[in-house]
Amino acid sequence: MASGLVFMTGPLCFMAQAQDYVDVEAERAGRTSSSAPATATPGAVADPYGVRPAQSYPATSYGVNSAPAAPATTTRPAASPSGNQSMGTLYIQLQQLQQEVMRLNGMVEEQANELRKLKAQSLERYVDLDKRLSAVGTSAAAPAVSAGGNNRPSAAVATPALPLTTGQGAALPGESEAYRSAYSLVRGQQFDEAVAAFREFLDSYPDGKFAPNAHYWLGELYLVVDPQDLESSRQSFSLLLSQYPDNAKAPDAMYKLGKVQYLKGNREKSRQYLERVVREYGDTNSAAVKLSRDFLAENF
């Protein structure tokens, strides 16, 4: 009987365990079906061993989240090859322009220096010419030979000869000294000081013996001072011609007037003055005649 009871209760226990297993699996399936996507087929039994959708789990930082954030870096756009080429071309052009400016500045300085030299040389040539004219003028006053054969210089020869030719009449008291003082500034190439000295001389001796010379030198000096004063030079030479038309410096003043008019841009007036020099003084030995002819040939 006991064996029979064991034999009868064994299947029942097995059925109870199976029912418990089925219930557990059914409950698990119910939970799974609640989280399944809405597209699941209605009435289908979820497979407890089937493929389940992926689940997201909170990321574990392991202390990473507590670390300070890295500084933000600005990403610089990469330069295009065409942009680099353009910058290189501009840099080369800038260097070329700088070299060209330096070269032009050097040429300007060189030409300015040459112009200053030419002005000084021109003035020196006129100084030498005036010295020779003065020597010719004083040669008439050479001392006569006495019967005893002794050459005794006269008082006129002992007096230093003044440059350039002079006007008529005797010099006024103090006139010779004032003129020599102004002329020494010309020889020393102190042109600005010489202009002031000759103007003061003309204020003191407007009708003096050396007034024509003073007008001439003022006209010359206004051409060599920096900056040039062409109008003042023209006025000085014109005063010499109008007030002293028979003076020995008249052809030189006329030639200078031709040059001044040319520098002022009056080519026709310049030609008239130069041709007048050749026409009126062509049969003399005046240096102004040759200078006028050369200037006409070179510029007209």
C-alpha cells in the first residue's frame, strides 16, 4: 500500500512542479511582453529564450564625469593654396616697389647734387670772366716808364681792382668798401648773405658807381639760391638794361634774361632776348654772344 501511495503521489508532485515552472515562465513572459514593441503580433506567446531588444544601461563614469572639462579649441580654417599664392605675390610686389622707390630717391638726390654743382660752377665761370674784364679795364692805367728806367706804380695801380665794369663817375664815400664786402660773399659762395649785402648796397648807393654791378650780381644770385627766385632775377637784369643800356654787362644781362624767360616757360620771349644778343652784339667779343647761340641751338 505504501508503495502504491508513493507510486500515485510521484506524478502529482511532478505535475505540481511543472505547473510552478509554467507559472514562473508565464509571469516572466508577461513582463517581457509588456516591454515588447507595439508591433508584436497579438496573441503570440513571447519566447522566453528568444532575441530580446537591446536595453540601455546608465554609463558608469568611474570618476570620468568628475574630471574638469577640456578647454575648447578654436579650429583655424586651413589656408587655401590660392590664398597663399596671392599673399606671396603681394609680398614680392611690395618689395619691388620699395626697391624702386629707393632707386628713384637716389636718382633725385644725385641730380640735385649735380644741379648744385652746376650752379656753383656757372657762378665761378662768371667770377673768372669778370676778373679778366677787370684786368683789361685796369691795363690802361699801367705805370709809365720813367726816363731813369725805374718803373714806379702809380696810386691807381696800387688800388685793388674791383670785379666787373663800373658805371660813370667817381665812387661815393664808403661805396667801394661796401661793394668789396658784398662781392667777397659771392666768392665765398655765401649766396644768401651776398643777396642781403647787395640789396643793402643798392639801398645805400642806388646811383653809385658800382650800382650796375650790384644789379647784375643780384640777378645771378637769385638763380643760385635755394629756392630759385626767377621773378626777382628777371627784375634785376631788367633794371640793369633799362637804367644802364650802355654798360659793358648789358649783353650778359640780356642773355640771362633769355634764360630766365625760358625757365619761366616763356619760350617766345626767351628766343627774342637771345636773338637780340646775337643781332646787337654779334660783332663784339662778348662771351654772351656764343652762349646765346649755343642755347638757341640746343633748345629751339
